[in-house]
Amino acid sequence: MKEHQILALALAMVLMGWFAPVQADPAPASAVSCHFSGRAYQTFGADGQGAGEVAGYFTDIDGISDPLFNGPPSEKTAFFTFRSNQFALTPLAENGSIALYRVSPGTFNIYFNPHPNGDWSNPDTFSGDSSFPGNPIAHFMRHESLFYRTEALGRHDVTEYLVSSKPFILNGHKYDFKAIAPIAVALNETVSNTPASGVTGLPIVLPLAGNCLAVASEGEEQR
């Protein structure tokens, strides 16, 4: 009888662990906390003033232990995507061979797509799907920043501050970006100057890739 009680208790503990929420630990300050692939969609007028937005997907996110893709990794199978609002690009005086553009402040959202079907030719596919249209799981804001490029590559580094988030379920595990990135993330983007096919209204499309760095809160110890 005692053996049966021990076995039942052990089984109950296993089941409780199986369905327990995953508590994601924040990445250590200044540690790489994610990698991503995306595209910058841009247009420029005759006066040199421009507008643009970025969209793409995450290849890994520190704090999420479950697979991030519904099949072979690509933009079409990524559960986690991102998209910025449309921002202004203001040209500055060139510094030798380096072209400079001021990027206006704005917002940045992360989406969880249970039925992913990202398509580079349609940025809308990275901001939700038919089940969760326009429903971000994390909303960030950013200050003004600088985009600069040479003949070979462009570069954009910007800090995104978490404004709000909502929990989501992946493979029975519960996650929330306020546990993964409670303060902010710094995005480091490398941009190709070899364009891909344009889209309606944004004819210049530049592939990009990069990583995120965890941002420490005030007084947080470096680990």
C-alpha cells in the first residue's frame, strides 16, 4: 500500500511539472539575447527625404526553450516575427564615404504566429495572421537613432524599450516578454546594400540580420 502511495505521488509530481508554466529568466545585462533576420522597406523622394519600416523573424530568443519554427527554419515557418511602424529617414551631410540618415522615433512590435506564413513580398504577413491579426505579444518604443552605410553595408543600432507585453502559450508552456526582456533590448542591425525585390509603395528593400543585447535596469549588477 505504501509503495502505491509513493508511486501515485511521484506520478502527480511529474504531471504537475509537465504542465507547469516556464519561468523565463532575463538575459544577463549586455548578453546577446536573440538573433533575427529581416528586411528594411524604404522609399525616397526627389528631395532625399525617405520613409521606411522593418519586418522579419527571430531565429532564437534567450529564455524560450521551445522550437521557434513550425518546420525547417525560414520566414515562412517562424512563430516569432517583428515589425516596426513606418519611420522617417532624414539625410545628413556625408562623412567621407559614409552616408548618414537620421531615423525618427517610433514603435516596434513582436508577434507570436501559431500558424506562420511569412512572405518577404508582403510585410503584413509578419504582423499577425488570420487568428491573431495585429495582436502583438510585446510592444516597444524607441528614440531617434542613426542609420549609416558605405558602398558595401549599412548599420543601424537602436534601443527598444518595453512598454507592454502579454503572456502566450507555446507547446503548453507559458511565456511573457516582461520576464524575457523586462527593461529593453538593443538591436544591432547589419544591412545589405544589394536590394531584394521591392513592394508596393516601398520599392527599395534591403536584407538585414542582427542580434539583440539585454539592457540592464538601473543598479542591476553585471553577471
